[in-house]
Amino acid sequence: MSANFTPEQQQIKDSVLKLCRQFDDQYWLDRDTDGVFPEEFCRALADEGWVGIAMPEEYGGAGLGISEAAVMVQAITESGAGNAGFAAVAIAIFGLNPVVQFGTDEQKRKWLPPIIKREDVACFAVTEPNTGLDTTRLKTRAVDKGDHYLVNGEKIWTSTALVSNKMLLIARTKDISETKKPIDGLSLFYTDLDRDHVEIRPIDKMGRKCVDSNQVFFDDLPIPKENLIGEEGKGFRYLLHGLNAERILISASMVGLGRCALDKAANYARERVVFDRPIGMNQAIQHPLAESWAELEAAHLMAFHAAALFDSGQECGLQANAGKYLAAEAAFKACTNAVMTHGGMGYAKEFHVERYLRESLIHRLAPISPQLILSYLAEKALDLPKSY
């Protein structure tokens, strides 16, 4: 693999960075303060066609690969938009992959163009409060009522639900006691987020204030039969198909976030003079930043190696998960080092690095913990006994 972007990929990065310059540090500081969703940013990306970068051309997308989508999201976070900028558009970029892969032609024609144009905004309702990472044990039920399903249950950490009119939902259509495996009996739907049957409660959280995370409660939500994606009972398998792409995009975005923090730290270290010398002359300042640079570059290589494997149709589970692990850890360390380099001013919002640190924790935790990734790598890469 090459460590460098192709000319086309570099052009994508340059174009996205140019767009992002309209939304400077002050814009994102204001959104982190007032919690207002960055709709202007999302609209700008949609208007220039970036939201559909990995969607099929026949439905209005660019038809490019996950590698190009990764270039794009890395440019977003590296620009200073951070995790907030990435999360605001993440599901639109690749969240509807199950529709692309397993939906009917009619479903694709109906659902994909409005997402690409941002005429529709979707959220992704998967996680539940009592199941955590054990997704096969989900309890939200979708009961067959003939021409429709009725959904009851709850989800948690559903991002962008407050600004969404559509929802990708996984729910149990067959009780777990009636299935051979817990993975069976889960079905996937794409449907309206009907506030008459859905209650949304925002979660006040540590970072990324402008991109809402929510508890969502379903009370007899009707879903037409034609909104079922693929076959009933195979929804979890459809989700699995897109998990590697999700890991790759998160990896690339976290490298971008870490690079942004590192750039702020290096600039400060060059300019800040203490005891008649810039603090960047001190090895105690230099070495942590240099170490973070090396770790971020290594994570970048793993992320784009995984992306290349994905785009060529090869197995990439190990690389995608390793990339997510490496990038999340490297970004967290880089953001921590950036705060420490700034000293007391690193704690001040006006220098932005404290926001990066708070945002770096999101994808260190989610959508899969570093411990579970290490357990997966131990089993799959090292042939050690399964531990979970």
C-alpha cells in the first residue's frame, strides 16, 4: 500500500478543507457553547455533493469508495470541526449502507436521493440501555400486524434524533426464545420518526454538545411492511456488513482530530516564551508531541490500509478494528498532550484544545470499547480462546 493519497484523493482533501474554512474555530466554539446543531455546515457539504461521496451514482451519489469517504471525514476533523463536524454528517455518508446493499431498487430510489440532498435527515437507533455491546440481546419489539409492524421499546445514545425525520431501526421481530441463535430474529427498518409515537429525551453529555445524543422511547410506532430492509430476521447480519466501514471512517476521523490538536500544540510551543525561550525548545515539550505525531501517522496507515482492503472486496475486519483502536488511543493521547503543552491555558475554551480532548473520548469509548477490540484481535489474529 502507498502512504500517500492519489491525486484525486488529495483533491478531495483540499476541496473539503477549503469548504471547512468557512466554519472556523469560533464557529465550532460557539456551537459547543450554545448547543445549536451545525445545520449550515451540513447543508454546505450536501450542496457541494460530499454527503453522497460513497453512494451509488444512479441515486445521486459520487460512487466513490470508503477510502475517499475516509479522506473526506479526516479533512473535516483535521480542519478544527472535530468530532462534532464528523458526527453531524456521519450517518448520511455511510449509515444507509444496509439500504444500498440489501434494499430493493424501489427503496433505494425512494430513500437515498433525499438523504444525499439533505432533504431527509436520518438517525440510527441500535443501542439499548440494558444490552450495551451485546447487540444480539436487543429487546425492542416489532410485532407483525398484517400490513404493518408495531414497535415498542427504547434505545439510547441515538445521535441526531432531535433533527431527524427518518430513522434506521433494528428491532426484534421474533422472541429470542424462538430462535436458534440470538443473532436471529432481529429485523432492520428504515422509517419515519413519528413524534406521535416516539419520545426523544436528550442526554446532557461531556462533549459534542451541538450534535444531540438521546434516549428514544417507542410507543406503538407503526412501520409499513414496505419499510423492512431485506428479509425479516436478518437485520443484524445486514448491520454487520457495514461495521468495518464504520470502524474505518471513525479511524480516519480520529487521526484528523489528533492532528488538529497536535498542530495547535506545536504552534503554541513555537510562540509561547517562558524564561526567555520558546517552550518548544524544551525536550519535555518536544518529545510527547513527536511521539503523538508518530502514533497518529501509524494509525493513519492502518486506517487507510483497511479502507483499501474494503474497497477491493477483501476481508478487513482485523485491520478495521485495529485502525479504530490505534486511532482512538493516539488521538486521545495527542489531545491530552495538546492540553498539557498549553499549560493552564489548555483548560481555557478559547484555545480549543480542551474541546478536542473532550471529543476524543467519544470514539475511544464507542461504538466499541478498546477492551473488546483487543479481545477480538486476540481471538482472530492470535488464535487465542474467545473471552467474551
